[in-house]
Amino acid sequence: MKSAEKPPQQTSELEINSEDSAIEKRQDNGKNKSKFSGWLLAILLLGGGTALWQIFVPSSAPKAQTSTQAPPPRPVETIALTTGTGNRQIRLLGQVEAGERATLSPQIDGTVQRVLVREGDRVTPGMTVAILDDADPRLALAEARARLAQERSNLARLQVGTRPEIIAQRRAELNTAIARELEAQDNLARISGLTEEGALSRRALVEARATADAATSEKFRVQALLAEAQAGPTREEIEAQQGLVAAAQAAVEQAELGMQRTEIKAAFSGIVQSRDVDPGDYVEVSDPILTLVSDRSLDIFLEIPESLSGQVAPGMRVTLNTRALPNWQQETEITAVVPTANTSSRRQLVRVSLDNPPQGLLPGMAIQASLAMPVENADTFIVPRDALTRRGNEWLLFAVNDNQAQQLEVEMVADLGSEVVIDNPELEEGQNIVVRGGDGLRDSAAVKVVSHK
């Protein structure tokens, strides 16, 4: 029974607590409404008092003037406009090329014996850079020298003439030949008589007659040799022998040249760019051995815009610089204009030669240049840069007429640094233009010239 009476007691306590909370909430809402009403009443009273004060109390602030006054003339400095022309700077891009480049090749076939340089080595004119095996050229030279010595000896014999002992020998040979002829003739006469008598056969007579004829022929031959020895060599014989000596001398020189060509030498001062052979390689005529590039002269090829084709000429000034050498800048002249266009960019090229390039400027590097291009327009004027005002994409200049600014849009033809070349058909020489005080100036504004040059 006790456990059954607990639930009614808990329910009555919850209901009492709920009623107390509702009463407290209504009291709080009433307090908040009272506070809001008080603030609203205070604001209304303050606004009404202010309105009444503005109505009944006169204002002591000065009334704004309804009439507008013209601004005073702006002080400006002017100069007299002068005509003139100048050079506009055209930016060009290009590349450095070697002024001299050579691929060294052998002039004879042979085996590479030594290569004396490598890539990056510096060479001087006439320096030996590679050597070929010289066994065959050496033998050819020895043979040619021997032949030359023989031909010279024959020429000397002809030029001296026949020696007396040779003539004496020829006379002795002739006497012997005459004696043999007489003996052969006597023998022929004896055999001929015996043949007629029938003591010898006809064959013996034929043989005796042949022996006699041979002895007579020998006598004639020896007589001719004696006459030749006594007369000496002819002029034609000497000249023919001189020709043989000259041919032998040429053969010696050719063999010596072959020996020299076993040593491959540098043609000019430069740097080895590439090496194509090693010792033991067999090379033939015109096979590349190494490539040299000059370090004393460089050629710079610059591309010019198509709009300037035909306007650029040798002698025009250019200023060179490159990112590889930030502290280097050189002013020089265009050496030549290449009459063809670059196959890739379709632009014409100009060449600038540098005889003494700076250290570190190498073939293949990119280079920039500034070309001083003369302005061809005759109706141009030169003004200080301060005379121009830039508004958007327009360049403005103010002329002064009767103390009034006249705004003119001009075209900047060339930038000369502190001065610029401009063009406008309304400008005239001697016209006053504003150089100082033009910032913010408007067209037709009143100005006062305080300084004029």
C-alpha cells in the first residue's frame, strides 16, 4: 500500500514546479517589455526636442554661395617647338657564330699514329695536332731521291762531253775491227779459190762470206761510236736529259710533300671544338679528324623585322649585349646585310663582325642588339619627354594660344631618352608648348606662362 501512494506525491510536486516556472517567465517578459518601452520613449523625446530646436533656434552656419567662380589660370612653363629628326631604337635578337671554322682532314691515306689535342684545347697557327704513320711516304721519298741522283749524273756526263780515254778506247776498238775485217776478207779469198778447185764445199764458202760481212759491219759500228765520241753530245740530247732531271726533282718534292702531310697542322689560332679520330684509326683523304673554331673573330647574325627589309645598310650603329655577360656592352657597326632570309623565321639577317670579342663570348650564344634606325618622316618635332602626358593609350601635348591650353594628341615616333620625336599635322615650328605644369591640365583651360625658353 505504501508503494502505491508514492506516484501521486511526485506528480503534485512536478505540477507545482511547472507553475512556478511559468509565473517567473511572465514576470521576466513584463520586465523586458517595460525596459523596451522606456528606451523607445526616450528616443522619441530626444528626436522631438532636436526638431523643435532646429525650428525655433536660427542657424548660425553661413549659407553656401550659389554662384561659381572661374579657377585661376594655371602657371606653366613653355618652350618654342623645333623641328628635327632622330633615331629610333629597334630591338633585335641574334646568335653568335664563329668567324672562322675549319674541319681538318688528311690529304693522304694512312693510319692515325698520334692525336696531340683534345676538345677545348687552344691551338696556334702551324701547330701539329695529329700525326699519321709515315712508313710508305718515307720509302717513296728515298726512291725519288735515288732516281734524281741518277738523272743528274747522266746530265753531268753529257754536259762535260766524251773523255779522251773513251775516244782512245773507241780508236782501239776500231783498229781491232779493221784487223778482223782484213783477216775475214783474206780467209774468204782463200776459201773461194779452194772451192773453185773443188777442194772445199760450197758451204765453207758461204760461212766465210758471212764472217767477212759481220767483220765489216762491226767496223762500221765502231767507226760510228768513235765519230760520236769525237763529236760529243748534241744540244737536243742535253735538253732531253735536263727534262728527265726536272721530272725526278718533282718526284722528290712530291714525296717530301707526302712526308709533310703525315703531320696535320692547325691553319689558324682557335679552340678544338670536336675530335673525330683516335690513334689506330685508318683515315682516307677528306675524312674529318677534328674541328677548330676561331677565338679571335666572331660573327653575330641578327634578325631584322620584315618591315625594315631594304632599310638596313652596312655602317648603321648597333649596341650589343648578352645575358651570358651582364657587364659587357659594345657599340659597333653592321658589317654586311645578308641578301637572303632565314629559312625558319623568314626574316632577313645582318652580320656584325667582332675582331676582338670579349672573354666568355662563345659561338652558339644568344645575343641582343639595339639598332639605331633613322626616322625618315620629315614633319617631325623633337620635344622634352616632360612635355608629353599619357592618358590611357594616348600621348597628349598642350600648346598655348592666347593664354589658353590646346590639347593635341601626338604620335611618338622615336624615343631618344630625355627627348622624344613626335608627329602631329597641327603642330608648327615655333609654337609654344607646355613642358611643366601640364599634369591634370584640360583642353581650353586658362594658363599663365611663367617661364618661356
